[in-house]
Amino acid sequence: MELRVLGWRYENIRGGLRNVEIDLGAGTSRWTLVQMPNGTGKTTTMSLFRATFSGENLSAQTVRDLRASDEVKQGLFEMRLAIDARPYRVQLRLNFEDGSHTYWTARSETRAGGLEEGLSLPTELRPLLTPDFTRLFVFDGELAKEIRAVGKDRAAGAIRTLYRLDRLDDLNRQVRRLVEAQQQKAAAISSATEKKGVTRWKRAYDAALDRKVALTQEQRRLLQERKGLDARSEELTSLINARIVQDGSLKTRKDALEVEREALDKRVLNLIAQGMSLLRTPAKIHPRLLERLRALGGKLTELKLPKTISAEFFRELAEQPECVCGRPVTEHVKEAILNRANIYLAEDQVLVINKMKLALRESSADATEFTTVATALNGALRDLRTNRHAQDQIEQERIESGDIELERLRKEKTTNERSLEINDDAFEKLTTRDHARQAELRADESNNLPCCEAEIKRCKQRLETATDTVRFGQQASYVQKIVSETSALALERLRERVRLATNEKLAQLVPSEALRVARISGALELESGRTATKTGVSEGQSLAVAYAFLTSLLAEAPTKLPFIVDSPAVSLDVQVRREVGDLIPGLFDQMIMFVISSEREGFADAFYERENVKYVTLWRTGEETSEIHEGLDYFKTFHQVDAVA
Amino acid sequence: MSFLLPQGCRAFIKNIVAPNDGAKKFILFDAFYCSLMVGIDARKLGIKEDLESEVFLNGYPEDYKGQADIIAGLLIDAELDRKAIEPENKASIEREMTRLVNPTATTRLSDTGNDLLNLYAASGFKLIQDSMMAPASLEEFLVAYYQLWHRDSAVAE
């Protein structure tokens, strides 16, 4: 981002600045030298710049002190700026009667570019334009004197602000917001935002795992029970048979029925095999299906489907210069052909459908086969039922003849069969995965293994969510720690970079003294070649240090700011002036320098040979009036005894 | 190709699904297929909610691979009928085939065709449930299934 000053204007400001406007022009010069004798409002101008850049809150007395005369009630200072080439107009309106002041901004973005109350500069600039920081680029020699003690944190603070390390603070704030959002999300799912939630879901998860263990044991028990019941069932059948065979005639009948049953079982098995084979052939299930298959095959043949022309034919045609009809295939025609090609079957689809059509047309089945098998099967089942009934009859006859043991065995068999049914039902309830069946059987996580497994999964997810919140918080703290360390490290490296650049410039500005910045902590700590810590520094040396530091600080910053300086060389000897005059012009894209005539020698004259310099001379012509002259010639020759400020 | 069993189907056939019992082998896909044939015959689609959420089988089992063209044909036929597409409407019939057929799939069906197959099975299973009790044996099921198809004629004797 680049901020440039295009001009400024005074109304009713002390120092004869009644109605004065300085216009730096559309193609704003890189360097502007404004020659103003002492007492004509240089210091006032610097204060007004600082206030208007930063929106500083001025005291009523400060406002009243800016009054041009008792007659005027209101005053104004207006800056015209270009921020990334977009014009801004910022006004400081002063009410001398009540000592109040307001800031107004006109932006190109606002409707009609009208003035709106408040300082509305781009958001990105706002962190930079604090009153403290503004003093660094709207700079006067006064600051130079205190450069080594510019507030405990100003030097480091300036680096943080200018090099946007505050964005890392923003990142930490964003991380904090993410943690809050994650906690809210977790709260919505599990109400578990803290360790309490983790504990709660851990307990639920453990309980579900325990339930699964219990249900698995129950499953094993049922299987074992089933095995025992099946074995007992076989045993009872043998015992019952043994009772029957004790009676010779009953034995003969029983044996005959067994032989018949075995044959029926074999027949049933055979019919099932046939039935399954028929069942798996759609055309054999019912004549209706066969008819439909044939009808579809016939229909496709009749309609000559699939078409012999495939989508590929049209796609190829679209690439030809001419259609088969001889007309040219233009872009428009090509697009139409390609769009419509999609309604045709692709070649592989055509192949498959042709194969299907063939299969449909050739579907042949004896639709009576299934009827034959089903009828035979039904007959076999009926015979089996009859056989079973006859066997029951034999047992009944034996009981009626007084076989109490057989009666007991029969009862036990009935009970055993009932137990098998109960076991079967319990096993189904315990193991069914069928949701509809689970609902019918009122199966849930307490009595159904699949439901319990689902509950374990659910608890695990919630536990993970709850744990994640804690883990997320820990991870966030870790990220914040990294960001803070990065910020500290970046500040350290930038400080060092600025320090080394400062020292390079100092070596040029004050070569004899070997004055160096030893450390940039809160402020600048100086050392010279002779002493570790230098405290006694002349005004000129302070200014040299200030320039070296400020130019190093501002020159490579991502935000390009103008450098506005009052009396840049007044306290420097001529040699240092020349050094400063040679060094600093190249460091800023825009410099506005307020000078007095004595600074022309050694400093201002270093610009005379340069291009892209604007010279303005502003002086007071009376108690309440001022005059402006532009141009180098006037600047060079202007002579006026500096007024007493 | 992903097959979904109709809800309640597993419980319904629990007595006849044998892991591997020779000729008596009745597999889950048999149950799906029996339901599908009934649903297709009725030209009735079930709803997604009537299906299990998890796929029980991908692709046809060995015994059914030879029927892929026929099953695809039956589906196309059912869809033409369900959508009342005129038998002479060549363009619509071709469009329907384009929609349902995927030559690269082993089932010959597109994803849309696959979804429809599942929905026909869902409706078919309801019709089966309405017409018979949960079978105690495979032989009973075969007879009952045959009778379902021949409701209008006399029971096979």
C-alpha cells in the first residue's frame, strides 16, 4: 500500500495561514522542499499533519492555540492524499469558540465523493496511523533529540506496526475464535465442551463396551444351549424310537414310515434343487415373464432398435469438413451434431443391447416346468405331513397301551421343542441386524448386539468429538505459542535488519565517530568505537542516528509512507548535511521537507541538480497574510529574516 | 453394482437361508431376486426407506451371471410400461435404454438401472410378505412363491 500527499490547505490558522493552499500537482514530485522562515507555521503544519493523519484527539487549548485571530470562529486544515492512487481528502475542522474539532473524509468510494464525518482511511492503514507512529514519518528535529528514548517500546513498536507483525496477533485471535466455534459445534453434538463431557462419554463408551461383552457372552450361552437342546432332541427321538420298537407290530409300521420318510426327504431335496434352478431363470418363473421378454425382443426388432447409427457416427461426422449431404459442417452445425449425438446409443451400448435383444428373442422356456416341480413339491410336502402324522399315531397308540416313559419322553420332546423356539427367538432378538425386525422385537443396545455395536460407534464418535475439543484447544494453544514465537523471532530479525541498515547509514553519516546502534530494544541503544554504551550524543549526532534509523525502518516497509520532515539539517554541520542530503533522498518515494533558508547550504542544494523536485517558498507578508512562490530560482534567492515564532 | 436388501427380508427368510447346504442352498441374493421379479412383474417401485442402508452384495453371484441380459431386459420392459411409453415411440425407448444400460457393468445396468432394481425389489418383497408367512423351510417357500405367481389359477396339486 502506498500513501502520498498531493497537497494541503489552511484556513484561519495562526502564522498567517489564513487561506493558503499548497498543491503538489497531479504528478506529485518525489521531493518537495518547502521553504518557510521560522515563525511562519512550520511546527504548526507538522502538528496539523500528525493530527490529521492519526485523528488525534486535541485538547480545547490546542485547538484554540491554532486560531489565526480573535475574529475567526472556525479554522480548517485539509490534506489531499492518494492511497494506492485513489484520492482522499481529510479535513480537520476546528471550532475556536468551544475548542472542539472534528475530522472529515471524502473518499472516491463514497457516493458523489462527498465529505463524511470521521477519519475514514483504509482499514489496513489504521493500525499504522497512531499518534505515536505518525511522529516517525511526520518527523521533526525534536524527536531526534529523544530518539534514544522515544518511549520504551516505540522503536520495537514501530517495527511491529510497520512490518505488520500485528497480523500474527490477528492470527492468534482467529485461532481463539476457531476454538470457540469448535466448542460450540461440539456442544451442539454432545454437550461435551470440557473434561466433564469427555468423562461422560468415556463412561458411556466403556458401559457400551461392557454391554457388548455381556451380550457376546449371552450369544455364546444361547449357542451352547441350542447345541444342548439339539442334542437332547436327537436323543429324545432315539429314546422314543427305542420305546416304539419294543412292540413288534408298531416297529414294523414305524420302519415302513421311516423308509417312506427318507424317500420323501430325498425327493424333496431333489425337487428343491430343480425348483431353485428354475427359480433362478426368470423366463421359467411364469409364462408372463417369458412373454414379456419375447415381446420386448420383438419390439426392438420391429422398431429396428438399437439403431445402426451410433453416437460415435455423429461424433466422427462432427469432425468432418462436410456432412454426408455435402453441406459444410460449420462450428454451429458441429455443436448441434455433438449435442444430438448423445441421444444415440454408444457403440458398446448398441452391442450390449443387440446381445440382450438376441437373448430376449431366443428366450425359451417350458413354462410348465416350474408348475410341475411346485406341484410335485407340494405333493411331497403333503406326503411328509401325512407320514409325520402316521408316526405320531404310532407313538400315541403305544402311550395308550400304557407306556408312561414314552409319554414322559414325548412331553419332554414337546418342552424341548418349545425351548428351542425360545432359544431361537432370543438368538434372533440378540443378533438381528434387520432394522424392521429390531423394531418389532423391541431390540435395542441393551439386548441386541448390532444395536450395541452401533451405540459403541456413536459413543466413540461423541467421545472423539468431546476429546477433540480438548485436543483442539491444546492444539490451538500450541499454534498460538508457535505464532507468538514466530512474532518474537520476526521482531528480533527485523530489529537486527533495521539495526544493521541503520549502522550502515551511520557509517556514512558520522564516519569519524564510529557511532553505532548496539541494540534496538524498547529504544535505541548507542555505542561508539570507544565506549560500550554512549550516552553523551550531540544534537547533530542524534539527528544522524534518527535519520539512519527512520530511513532504515521506513524504506523497506511493506507500506510506503511519505516522509515529512521539519528542519532536516538545521542542527547538522555542513559536512553531515551533505551526507544526509546525499543519502536520504533515495530512501523514500515521497519526501516533503520544511526548511529554512540556512538549510539550503549543504542540504537543499544537494537537490538542485536532481529532477522531480518541487520547490515552494511560503512566507508571511503581514500579520494575517502569506505569499507562496514556486520554483527553484525563487527558492534559491529568497531572503527574509526569520520571524520570531 | 450394489444390491440392497429390502427391510425385513433377512428376518423373513431366516429359516431358509442356509450357509451351504447342498441343494437347499438359498442365498441372500435369491431372496433379493425373488422380490425383484415380483416387483418388476407388478410394475411397482418401492421407496429407498424400504431398503437396508448397507449393500449386501456387489454384482451378480455366479448362478445369476448368465441372466444379466434377461434381468436388464425385464427392467427396461418394466420401465417402459411403468412410464407408459408407447411401443412405437422409438426415440423414447432408445432414450430409456441409454439411461438404463451401461455396457461396462457386469450387470449391464447403469447406476440408475441399479437403483431401480433395488426399488423394484423393495416393492416386490412387500407383495411377498403380504402373500405368505415367513417360510419354515425352503420347500415351503418354493411352493408358496409359485402360488404367489399363480394366484389366479388353482394351487398346484
